[in-house]
Amino acid sequence: MTLAVTVTHRFGDFALDASFASPGGLTALFGASGAGKTSLLRIVAGLVRPASGRVEVDGTVLLDTARRLCLPAHRRGVGYVFQEPRLLPHLSVRHNLGYGRWFSRRGGDPGEFGRVVELLDIGRLLERRPAALSGGEAQRVAIGRALLARPRLLLMDEPLASIDEPRKAEIIPYIERLRDGSRVPIVYVSHALDEIVRLATTLVVLEHGRVAAAGDLATVLGRVDLPILARRADAGVVLDVEVAAHEPRWQLTVLRCQAGLLHVPAIEAAAGSRRRIWVRARDVSLALSAPADSSILNQLPAQVVRLAASDGASVDVQLDCSGATLLARVTRLSAERLALRPGLAVQALVKGIAFERAE
Amino acid sequence: MLDFSPDELTAVRLSLRVALVAVAASLPLAIATAWLLARRRFPGVALLEGLVHLPLTLPPVVTGYLLLRLFGHNGVVGAFLERHLGLVFAFRWTGAALAAAVMGFPLLVRAIRLAIEQVDRRLEEAAATLGAAPPLVFATVTLPLAASGIVSGAVLAFARSMGEFGATITFVSNIPGETQTLATAIYLFTQVPGGDAAALRLAGLSIALSVAALVLSEWLDRRGRRKVTGR
């Protein structure tokens, strides 16, 4: 379940020069529009032949310009879910789903069709024509079609971009099940941070055709030196936590993570179960010492790692909480009054926590 | 008015046969040419395009004369085909079909090319990522989605072939029962005394066939567009 991509290519006056590796799972490609995300996917899929590059999935080399190897798209076994569903309009949903299976040379599994149909909940759509489907339904069928071709790698190019919010909420759980249930690595393009926080295990940040950062989701999200992440209103980090205990008397749940203990309003989760939480920078304040008279329950000892460059009203501060990364957004005035600098010991006061997914 | 003489009926039947064979035989080549023009960029594309459209602008008599020189008994291609395949074009109905095919070819290619250009290339890309090799993409995506346009073009070319005159009469003359088609028969009737009634009858039939073909072609085209957009 490994993936290694190195590519250079020019499209007009846009240069793509990107390289990343991933241990599998769901690798999110994040960046502004025009950063080269879709171009990168098209090269991996074999729809564009790059000037030079190498693409390897699980030990199988799909492209290696140095060795003059470039498998055509239909022989790569790379599934592609496009921004729009691209279902074949002259075929029923059933035949669309079967289209890729028909060409798959990697042994059929008769139960697979039923499993995928069930996973994506598209059983009652099978006899319909694509024109009779809603956007969300069509995109689910497109995902199923790509899966049933038994790909060694699944590419998803903003699969939720053309879908309205309620439908998005409907599809995201399917993608989670896909990530957790199948052994196919996924590369997922998005410029929606909330999707990425919820879905990604590995994050690759693209800026102007180059990889600005790549690595484990929590690590990359915690960096304040990436303008595209740091300047966002919803900048923040994810933390993997374990449900430590419930306090029914106060209707609170205690979570344990590397950074320490956190109290949140009671959630329904068994003690010992794992969750991922999203702590936004704007929900974290800083104090030089632990305030004994504060109403804020969650106070974590931390150390300042670095401050983001800023000439605006606020500044993002990257913190090290016993090895875990946190971001705090404070005003520039406060940063100066507290004389925040790398190495300074502080208290991180966490005001709000969002839950992102069940592990 | 509508009691056609045996000779007239022979001419009508022959015309139908000539037009049908002309379209059926040129269809595969027309599809291949249209696909090249619609989907491929290659040096010489302008030359191919010009060549395909030449019969539209060339005087039909010139096309007929060139066919005679090439496919006649002493023509380079004609002599070769006659010796090796026993296929004779000169002064045979097959020659009339060849002339009709050449004259209808630009129309056929144009209609098919438009149909193929309307097929969303993104669907072809999707098919490729699902494992379909290019010939299979063509057979399972491009062709079905362009089918109505192709049939509509074929109907038009069929109607055009029914009325082919200049190249036909130059290449294979006007032999009753062998090369005398609807159009050449009408021409003959206008040249002989007392042929007016027959000429009028055949002209009426000609008009009816043309209108029917146009209506059918238009209907197929609309249906095809519905299918491509899925509505």
C-alpha cells in the first residue's frame, strides 16, 4: 500500500514539479485552484504524459520516463472519480457499474458487485439511466464503477465539488468506509479543509505546481509556515484521542491524547474507543501561567515552537504540547505583550473542540 | 399518373440498389475518415479534408471522367480489379454505385464527423481509466453515442445517391436495366418526344423520396442528441 510520485511537466507557462510518497490510506492533495492538483492526478492516471517522471504503486511501476516506460491509461489499473460523474449516458446504472469489471483482468469475485452496491447504497438505482439520477446518486455510482474495475489505486478529484452540502454529508461516510474497509490507496484532491481533516491520513500541500509540505496529516496541519493553511479562518490541527472516562454528573467526557486530558460535553462513545478531534487555532488562547481563576477547563502546558509571519491583527502560534502539535491564534498585540518567542513555556487554553470522525 | 411502366420501375429499383450499395460500402471508410478528422491531429489533415470534400466542388462530369480513367477497362485501378477480383465497374450498375458513393462521401463524412465531435471526450477518458483500450472505447462509447448521427448521415447520403446524375452518366452512361437510374431516366425522358408524363411521374417520386429522407434524417438527429444528453 505504498505510493511514490515524481513528476515534472509544463502546461503552457505553468510548471509542475512535484514529488511525494505516501504509505497508503487516504492521501489528500490540497492547494488553491491552479496549484496543479488535477494535472498531477491526470499524469498518475496516464491521461497526460509528463516531460519526465516516475509513478510507482505498491512496487508496480506505471511510469518511468528514465526507462521510457509509460503504461497507457487503460493498462494502469488506476481508478479515477472525476469532479463530475461522467457516467455513460447510453447505459443503465448496472451496466455502468459493470463497465470496468468487464475489462478487469485481475480475477473476478462474484460477491464484490453486491458488496460495492451495498457499501454505496445504490441497489435501488441499478435499472435507471444516469439522466434519472441526482448529483449525489450519480457520484456514488461513479465511485462504485471505479471500485468495481478493481483498481490498484483510486484517484478522486474533488468528487464532492459539484454536490450541495446535504449531499456531501451523505457521501463522506461512504468515502470513510472506503478508506477504512478496502485496501486500495486513495489520492483525494480537495481545497476544502473540512473534508481533508475528516478523511485524510496523509496530506500533501501543493503550491504553484510544487509540493510545499507532505507528511502525516496532524504534522502538516500544525505547521504555521504554510501560508495556504495558516491564513485560513478554519486553520487548526487534528488530534487522535482516546475516550478516557465519562463524568455523568457534569455531562462531560474526558479524552486522553498525547497533549494531555481534555474535557468535552458528553459524547456517546465507549471508554477506550478512539476518535479524531479537530482543534481550530481560533479556539486556542495562550497564558504565561496556568490561570487558577479561569472558566476554561482545558489547560495544557505547551512550548512555543514558532510564530507565523504576520502583519495583520492576529498571529498563529505553533505549539508543542508534550509532543503533539497545537495551533493558537492570538492578536499580534497579545503576542507582543506576552513576548511570545520560540522556546517559551506557556499554557494553551482550549475553548472548543470539534469531533471529526470515529476511528 | 402513378402507373409506372416496367422500364420506369426498373430504373427506380436500380436506383434504390445503387444508393443502398453505395452507402453501405462507403460507410466503414466514412466512419474511419470522420474519426480521423474529428479526433486526431496529424500532418496532412488539411490535405485529407480537401480530398474528402473535392467531389462537392468539382464539376460532377470531371469526377465521372476521372472515375472512367481510373476505373474503366483500361484504367489503372479498373484493369487491376478486373484481372484479380473479377470486379468490373465500367458501364455496370456497380460503376453507378461507385460514382454515387464518391459523390455522397463528403456528405456522409461531414455528418458522422459532427456526430463524433458531439460525443463528450471526457466520457472516452473515463472509459480508458476503467480499462478499455482505444478500439474498445470507440466501439462501446464513441460509436453508440454517435450512432444516430451516423444513421442520419447515411440516410442523407442515400438520398443524395438516389439523385446522382453527372458523374454517373459520364462514368457508366445510361443503359436501361444496367446503369439507368432514376435521375438518368428522367433526363432521357425529357430528351424524347412524349416523355413529359413519365419524366413528371419520376420527378414526383424523386421529390417524395428526398423529403422522406430529410425528415427521417432530422428525426434521427434529434433523437441522437437526446440520447447523448440523456434527456
